[in-house]
Amino acid sequence: MIHYDNKTEESTLFGTIHLDDLYIESAASLKMCYDLTAYVSPTLYQHQLFTLGLIREEGNYTSMELGREFRCSMFPLLFNPIEPVASVINRYIDSLKGYYVIGVQMRFGGMMANYHEQSFLKPSDLGKLRALINSALERVGNQSVALFISSDSDKGLKGLKKAFERRVKVVTVKEFAVGHSCEGYYHDEEKEKWPEYVQRAIVDLMVLKESDYLIVTGKSSFGEYALDMQYCSYGMIQPAFYASLLHVNRSVFRARSRPGTFSIV
């Protein structure tokens, strides 16, 4: 049995050598909290992934493309929240039906955020966001538009909402407060609020993936996840398949009929 936590010397070999050729043992135990495809080249396992139904077709994928295909199969299985959070997510998704959805993920950090950490967006970047949204509104013409906003800053969220609430349907999550989703960030009394912050992040992420046009913050891992999930909603295995595996009444994932578009600020 092999124990691998991405800190062993073998980590540099996994990107070029198939596990069957690297070890005599027939099983491997992988314990990590990272995207495995960043260390183990998925192109080495393309045939197995296709045979298992975890990618849609065999072809000339790059390692990055194949890793994304694999994640698309795993997201609906590993990221399907339990109740009552799942019902909250589905209510928001249902409220967006019939609308062209513009999703905005604003991560400010710094003094603008509800919690202070490294800076991402600056207050002046709100102008860039407004310009991108206005451009999208011009493109869609007379379609009904819903603007879903996710942010680490109540101040930033309120500012963007105020700029558009008279023109389009603006949606933000009401059930949970905004805070840092990392438990280690909080201590003592503040730690009691952490579960609520995590639930807010989960709901935001799962609704952002429904965007027809998604604007995310550059170098934000949360934004990267939102983009991946938006992409995976197009051409994915039917969500009912995953719901049956998880024994849930309804998945929080939807199969998109066309790919979404995005911008990174």
C-alpha cells in the first residue's frame, strides 16, 4: 500500500510514469486536498477514464483539458451539498429560470472585505465590473436579465447592487452571512460563525455556475472553481445519474444546452 500526500519524492514522477509501471503493489492510497490532476498526468490514464465513463470521448486532449474533463465528472458527485443547503441552492437556481444570468464573483480582500487578508480587487475595479455588465446588457438586448452577485465584501456587494437594481433583477444570498470559508482563519467566539460562512460560500459557488456570462476575480481560487463548474455544466452527464448515486431527491447541478462565457478581472 502506498501513502502519498504530495510531499513524497515520488510526486515528481507521477506526471510522466503510470502508477502500474512505478510500483509493484496493486493499490495506492492517495490522501490529499489538492486537484490530483496537477500531479498525476491524466493523459496516462485516458483509456481507463474513458472505459469508466469519466470522460466523454477519447481524443487528443492536453493534460490540462483531460484534467478538466475528469473534474467535470467528479464535481456533481463530490460537490453535491446535503440538505438543507441543497434546497436553498435549488430555490435560487429555480428563481433564475427564464433569465439570462450574469454572475459576478468579487473578491476584494484587504480593507474592503468583511475579513482582512491580501488584496485582490481594488474599490476602483468596481468601474471595470460595471462596464463589463453594461456591455453584456447591450449584447443580450431585450432578454430578461438576472444579476447574481457573490462577494467577500458587503460594501462592494451593496455598491454593485445599487448600480443595477433598477435595470435588472439583482439576486444575492440572504440566508447566510459573508465570511472566510477557512476554519483556521477564526479563533474563539468567531469560530462559532464559521459554519454559516462556509454555507454562504457553497451556495454562492453553486449558483454562480448557472451563469450564462460569468465575471470572476483573477487569482481567486473560488473564482477558478466557479469557472470550472460553469464549463462543466455544458455537455455533462445527466445530473439525475449522480442524484441516484448519492440517494438525494434532486441534484444542485443542471445540464446546460450551450457553453457559458466569462471574463476575468
